[in-house]
Amino acid sequence: MQRWLIGGFATLVLVLASCGPGTHAPSDTTAPMTSRPSAAATPATSPTPTPAAAGTLAACATAARPTPTSAPAGPIVAVLNQNVNPQELELVDASGDVLNQTPDSQVSPAAFGPNPLGVGPEGAYLYNSTSGEVSLLGLIGAPEVIGQVTLTNQFDDVSFAVSPSGECWILSDTSHDSNGDGTSRLYVDVDGASPALLTTLTRSAMVNGGFGGGYRVLRWDPAGVLLGTDPTGVGGAGPFLNDEYTLATVVRLDPLTVTRSPPLCASGRFGDVAPDGMVACLTGEGSDAEIVVTPPQGSPSSIDTSIQFAGHLQFVGGSSLLTYCTSDESPASDGSGAGWTEELWTVDLGTSATSPQQLMSGDGSWCEGGVVAGANSLAVPVGTGGGETPSIEILNLTSGQATATIASADAVYGVL
């Protein structure tokens, strides 16, 4: 079994809460994409920073998040359905019914055409590299164009995040030169105004063994914007490749001062950072992977995974619980050759004895495909190999039992 990563659009997976059982509703044709006139102007692509006023940007980081208009009870999950042609980005309610979806030909697996970016409190976002349009798929109606960012080169890497307030978003346009070194132009849109170039950043590809040039937006939280490495020309087979390339060196950008922090992990690979500032880093990959957890004040503690590879580290419900995946190289269960046996773990950091508990194990690509952590649940892609129909399974962390299944879904992009 092989795992592949090719530089391109990031799959942004965010928090998922527990859902009730259900299946997808039949697809419906949606009206053409509409535009928001005030946001249609193309911003300048000059490398000179033109940040928005600090007072305006400060409002982006407030914790208050608006509730989508006419939102049903329970979580609304954004999933990608590749089992239809053309593929669809869908907003699904707690029962598994499709509330809204992209119209025909609105989601493209290629560099051209709309590609999913992530989610915010109002819906799911897409970017069209041909037109430069950023659009929002809300709970009802066609996607609405909310801004336009013209790429320096049409094949640039694009990454994106919504602010904690839900009123702003940031988009990184990263170009790579012949050496793989990256130049990232970070645009910020504040409350529907035309996107402004916040800053231009450069980073050598050698930050990650030749594959880490430029900056990829990972998320925007009250403490600032997390920026990871932005790989280009990468590929190959192995466990947790996306982590290896994107999380090799993670820094935090203050959008008000446009300054970057030192790497959040002084040694090893970044794993995750909790709301209170606790950081999880990963060392010893390829031999004996070890997770080092460091609180804002206090001494670090270690979790020895006793296995070669680990990835997808995620704090759940604050900093008291950590979930992660492990993988070792072993023959596939069907005897077809080398594969990876993957295991999903959780560890309670709020107790004196940090003893990891195994939740799932197998030789499928479900863990590699991205496990999404929520307040008390995990979303696990299943059926991604062996000709099975893919789906998203909701796993309760308290009971360890599956509580719901979202059928015919390949990837989770987040929850509103």
C-alpha cells in the first residue's frame, strides 16, 4: 500500500463534534455562483505590504463566532464527495442529510477550477485559481463570491484560514523558484472588504530537507496565525507524509505587527498547540517516535509511542486530552507486500499517569487520511482502500464506539 503527497491545495480539517446517524440525501442541481459586488476588485500583487489598520484586524481575533442563518440543531459538517462526477463539496447536518452542495462542475480535482479551502462559521470556502475568486458556500443558495486574489502564477500553492471571529480570512499565495525556495504573499480580507496584501514572506526549501519553501496557512486562532512549510515537487510513499512536509517547521504570525515567532518546536516536528499554549512536538521519527508535551509554564513531559512513526497529533477539548496515530512498516494483511499497520490512540494529560489507550488498529489508510478531533469525538475516514465505499465514521471518545456514519464522503473539511 502506498501513500502519496503531491504539492498543491491543503486539505484543512478542523474540529468535529458528535453526530447522529444518517445517510446522504440525493444530489440536487444548484443555481450558478453569485457575486458580492463590493468584494470583486482584484488586489494589487505588489510585494510591498499594505496591511489593514491594526484596530480593524484586532476585531478578527475575538472569540465570538456568529451562528449561520437558519442553522439546524447540531453540528454542520463540510465533506467532499468524490463518488459523483463532478465531485461535490457538501454541507451535511447531524442526521447525515445534505443541506447544500456545490453546483455542477464547481469542484475540480485539477489545478484549475474551484478547490475546497476550509470552513468558517458561515459555511465552506472555495478558491478558483483561474478566476482568482474566493467563494462561500452557505447553508442555502449558490456559492457567493466574497473576494478575489489573483495568483502570481496560476499553479501557485494556495492555503487559507478563517479568523476566530468569522469576520476575516487570510489566504497565502506561494510561488516556488527553480530551487524550490518559496515566496508567500499573505492577503487578508476584513468583513467583506477587498482583500489587502498583508505581507510577503520568503523561506528556503532547505528548511525541510529540500521540500519546505514558503509558508502554508494552517489555522487562525486568538493567538495569531499558524504558518507551516509549503512544499513543492514532493511525492513518494510513507506514513504521515503530509505531516512531514507541512509541519516540519511551524511559526506563529501576529497579523497586527506582521512579526513571526521562533519555531514552536525547537527540535523535532510540530504536532499541535492547545488554546492555553501547550505545545506537542514529535521526535525520533523512523526509529522510536516520542511525543514531547510542553505547557506554557512548567516542565515538558514525554509520551513514548514505542513505534517507528507517529502523526496527526491533536489536542481535544483544551489541553487535557491528546489524540494521535502511529504506524510501522509491516506486510499488508493480505500478503500483497509491504504496507503500514496504523493505530489510533488517545492519552489523558490531565492525570499523573499518562497511559495511552488504543482506539483503532488496522492496515487501511483511514488514519493517514486524516482523523479529525472534536470536543468528545473523532471523525475517522473509513473504507478508503480495497474497493470499499468511503465514508466518515464518528467515534465517541468516552465509549470508544462508533455513533454515526456519513456515507459516500471521502474527506472532512471541517464543521461550522
